[in-house]
Amino acid sequence: MASPDAIVVGAGLAGLACAVELAEAGRTVAVLEASDGPGGRVRTDDVEGFRLDRGFQIYLTAYPEGRRLLDYDALDLRPFHPGALVRHGGAFHRVGDPIRRPGDLLTTLRAPVGSIADKLRTGWLWRLRFRDASTLLTGMDVTTADELDRLGFGQAMVERFWRPLFAGIQLDPDLEAPARTFRFIFSMLAAGDAAVPARGMQEIPDQLAARLPDGALRFGARVSAAGPNGVILESGERLEARAVVVATEAPEAARLTSLDDPGSRGVTCVYFAAPESPLGEPMLVLDGEGEGPVNNLAVMSDVAPAYAPPGRALVAAACVPGGRDGLEAAARAQLRGWFGTAVDGWQHLRTYHIPHAQPAHRPPFTPVQPARLPSGVYVAGDHRATASINGALASGARAAHAALADAG
């Protein structure tokens, strides 16, 4: 069998995006994946008729790489209502987007999550939606916490809204991530919807994988060493190619290349089955009290009904960074304070602990890292771009373009 033009190590979103670009440019490609299916960290399991994403995940429809690479109609994206319900002082308070939902204006202004001035500052930030994505990744290289302080947000707004929001999206309760990433993610929230595919996040990698030629994907193939002209599998098998792209999460990329591991941010998601939704609307709930362990919650079947069997509700409770021991009981106790004793009757479906859910970027950080390493190996992944689905897709495409350019 002839050697492929390129070997891509990893069938996560970065690897799949890279492979699609190479294949559609007429190159032969082999994608080697250690697990049993495509998606990497973006996977969905069927458990008793419920669709459980591995970790709490959302997709932002304004992502420019997603718009370029994905067929949104086929994904049948189901949006959350813009904004959030913030739990504070023993009650839920709606902080909405009055531009898209004018009826949320008064409740947003009255919500005890910050001053009127803080809410006006948030409205002023909405202007970021009109800026080009590439320009948002430039500017001051400071932490998100420093950026919020520079913008004048008070402590109450930071603790009750910004911290749990970005602990949920960026897994960053300490607000240490680069302000460049904060500006980019907020602009995506302002410009589009937070959504999930109707049948789970697995639909995203499956759609990309379906664009590859038959036989391009090989599962259960863990790579033990990678070089510019081929790889060695754990089985001892050697495979050659004209180009090798390592498109794995950061710790694995560091093992296979000369890269340093930036560290990881983890998350644990506890899934419950309930006889009915405690919310009744597709809203994100944020813990503005900081009591934990649940940082944010959503009833996924309110967003996309196919996430649960008929007559049931699927509750996803994300704990950042979470852990394992006693977490289900602690989460249930917290949610009992939110929704009452009905929580005692909820069925625990599964708990996912994702230790390397996102790379732990901190300033100084350049969000567009070179795809070609001095060794001649190419590299892709959200650790080489913004810590996001968009970053993974963009880095995969960038690695493919670099390999194509080097090949003439």
C-alpha cells in the first residue's frame, strides 16, 4: 500500500479540520486516533436514551472557522436564550440581552449582580461584535481579571457574573486567561448564539469525518513517536508519509514533539435525569453565590429535546475544576437549595471528569502559533490558538495550509 501524503495524529476537531483541508486539496491522508471514534474531547454518549456530551459543552455560532467549515443546517443547531439566570441571595435573577430580547431589559437592570453602570459597561462591550475576529486577538496582553478592572467593573459584577460565566466557558474561575481570548469569546457571544446540535456535540466531528475518503480514519492506533517523515505506533508498526501533523491535546503533543505543555484546565460534569425540567426554558444558570461545586447548569433537553427521552429531562451540572470524590452528593445538595427536594428524586446518570479540557493559556500568549516546528513536524490544536472550538478548527486548517505550501 502506498504511503499517504500526510499522516495526522489525532481525530479531534483540529486533526479532522486539517485532514479535510488536505484531502480536499487532493492529498492522500491517514488520520490515526488512539480512541474508538472521532471527536477527541468533543464526544457524545448514549446512556439510557439520554445524549451526554463528555463535559458541559456549547458551540458559538459566530465562530468564523465554524461558519467556513461546518454545515449549520445539517447540524440543526438549537440555541440557548441569550444571557443567563444568575443564582444569588437565594433566588434566580435574569441577566439577558435586551438587544435581542427587549423584554429582558427591566429584569436585567434590576438584577442584583452589579450596578447600573456595570450593566451599561457590558452593553458598551457589545460593540465588539462589529470588530473583525483577527483584530480582537491583538491588543493589551493582560489577564481577563486585569481587563475587567481596566474597564471599571465593580467587584459584585465580577464575582456574580463574569467569574462564573468565564469559569463555564473558559474553565477559568481565576480569570487568568488572556484578555485577548476574553474579547474574542465575548464578541462571539454578542454576534451569535450559544447553541448545541440537536442530537449532541458529536454531530460536529462526525460531520467533518464524513468528508474524508473511506479508509482515511484509523481508530485504536496510538502513536508512540512522530517525526517529519512518519510515525511509530505502540504496536511497533512504522508508517511513512511526506508530512506528519500532530493534532492532539497539549500534554500528548508535548510528548510527541519538542513543545512545552502549557498546562490544562479541567472540568467535571454531573448528569442527572429528572421527571421534568426545573427551568422550563433554554437558559444557562450561573452560580453567582460562589458556593459550588456547581458553577453552571443547563437543562439540555430544554435546549434540544432529543437530548432526553420523551417525558424526561436531562440536567447538566458543570463543576470547575471539579474532581471525583463525593462530587455527585455535593452537587445534589447544592441543587437541592436551588430547586427544592425534587432534586432528591433525580437519577444520577454519569459523571465525566475531563482533566485536560482546555489548555491553561496565560499572558503573555500569542493566539496564532506557528504550525511548523523546527523538527519538520507540523502541529495543531487549541493549545496553538484560542482555547475554543474555533481555535482548534483554525489551527488544523493552518497546519494543513503550511504543509501544502511546503510541498509546493
